Amino acid sequence: MGSKKRPKLDTELYEAELTRLQAELVEMQEWMRTEGQRLVVIFEGRDAAGKGGAIKRIMEYLNPRVVRIVALPAPTERERTQWYFQRYIEHLPAAGEIRLLDRSWYNRAGVERVMGYCTPAEYQRFLRQCPIFEQMLMEDGIMLRKYWFSVSGKEQEKRFRSRLTDPMRRWKLSPTDLESLTRWEEYSRAKDEMFVHTDLPGNRWRVVEAEDKKRARLNMIADLLDSVPYQKVQRPELTLPKRPRSTGYRRTERDLQLYVGDFAAALENSGQVREKYLDPEDSDLPPFSLPEEVAAPQPPEEAADAAS
């Protein structure tokens, strides 16, 4: 696709197509549940590349008992002594379930390697074992899909800038996230080496161009739907039963119960018009300025424009 800048996708077109794809996700979910299939979807990529936003749109209309997000915290002292893949195994799906991994065992090939959170021996062991581990999952019947969200250094920095002052997204920033700005090439090399060992026939990485989050979400969801051989499940027709006649039941008196205050009525009477929140990462708002101490050094033009 190249790194040529394209205009952001039209919002009305995006929302209409997203709704259609979300309806297809519901159909896929029902097929998975009915057929007892298992699916694991891995979301990896640069910080602020849009993984969380894609997961949010996928989950919007799905059954949380069938589809669950797995976003593990840092390992405990005990977990650090386990086989590396052990803490992920307990989160794998049973029959009829889907798991969305918001980052995964690939932490070892990315942030752990770059930030020195694992030893060189642990890293090399991961590169040897990971393809074997994933092959075991697929041989057992688990469908595995791996998505890498690719974003340029320029766009990543823009999103970090907006999060510094955006109260809705400030929690997404951590010192480790900001350090990724100054370690851009180290993360690029780690990603390239990871792909060499784990982008294999029958188990490929699916790269999502994520400069425009709207385009990335539609492309990723459409690809996922195309990759799963689901079919429309015929559901039994349901009819509402007639309400039976009253047997004399009387509701509890209101003054005996604790009701929440009518905040909505107070808002109506106040005449105030709240300003609608506009997501700066989905708009063309001018970027904020990074404080000097966290600003990344300017890379060469070709490196800044190349997504990875």
C-alpha cells in the first residue's frame, strides 16, 4: 500500500459500513457458538496504533459470555517463575468461545526484549518455542489470527501528544509508552526479527495499515470475517407470551425504597448544553506539543513516513 498520505475516511461511510460489519460479527459469533468452534485473535503493534479501538468496535454488539478480551497485567513474582506461555494458556477459549488478546505472548519479542525485561536466553527460547506453541494450538482445532497494527513514527507521536492533554485518554499513557518514541528503531528491529521467526506459512501475520483508525478498523474486521468460514445460523422463531392476569400483587410503596436522584430532569431544567467530546485521534485537529523532555528526536523524512 505504501506510505502515501490519504484523506481520512468519510465518517458517514465509516459508520454505515462498521454497523454492517458488526452485524456480520454477530452472525460469526452465533456460528462459533453453535458449531463449538474456538478462535483466538491477537492484536499487536506500536503503542497508540489503534488496537484498543478496533477491539472496542468488535465487542460492541457481541455476547461477553462468548467473546472476551484478554489484557493481562505485568506478571506476578510467581508467574515469572512459570513456563512463559503458562499464564496465557488458562485464557484460551473452550468450545464456542472467542478470545481477543489485547497484546499477547508476543510481549516477550517486543517490549520485554527492547526494555530489557527478559534475558537474551529467554528471548531466544521464545523465538524457538513460539511457532511450536502456536502450531500446537492450531493442530488442536483453535483458529488463530494475528494482526499487527502498523503506524508511522509521525502519527504515533501525534497521538501521544493528544493523549497528554485529553482527559479521556490520559490513562493510556505510561513512561514505557513515551520511551517508545526514543526507541523507535529498536522496536522496528525487534518487530522485524519477530516476523522472521513467526510469520510462517499457514500462520501469517496480517498487517493492518493504521494511519487512519477508521480505515484500519474496517479493514481489520472485514479481513477477520473473510478468514473465518462461518455461515448464517437459523435461529428458532420466538414469540412473546401473553401477560397473565394480575393475582393481586401490589408494588412496594416508593417512599420505602431508595431511588437515585433525577439528574436528567435537573439537566433539562438547567438549560445547559454540554459540549460534545470529539476524539482528537479520529479528527484532523491540530496536534499538541510534547514537553521537551519526552519529545523524540526527529528521524530522517523517509523513516518518519514509513509505517512499521
